[in-house]
Amino acid sequence: MSQGIGVKDLVEYFRNWIFERQKVISLIESGRLSDDEKTSLSNMVFVIDRIGPADLEPQDLNSTKQSEI
């Protein structure tokens, strides 16, 4: 991803997460954010770190159990 250009989809963002993650961590550590902003970004990192390739595969909605919805 080039600087200043948005991502086209979630897969692209995931593939570049290691680089984007470092940018977010640097921003958190910069001292320019409020505690609330740091918490929000830290929570975002926590969630995105748990996304894996299997989470990005298309899902067959017909096979989803009603209890999972």
C-alpha cells in the first residue's frame, strides 16, 4: 500500500498488516494521542492480530447454522 492511498479490500489490508501494524504502534507510542485514542487503537490491533487467512475465505451462507447467526 502506498502512502496516502486507501486499501481496495480487507484481503489487501490483511496482507499489509505487518507494515500497517507498525505504523499504528508508532502512533500509539508517539505521545500525540489521548488515552482514549490510544485505547481505541490498541483494541483495533488486538482484534486485527487475531484475523487469519481462513477468516478471509468466502463463506457458504447456506451451511451456516441458525444458532451461529
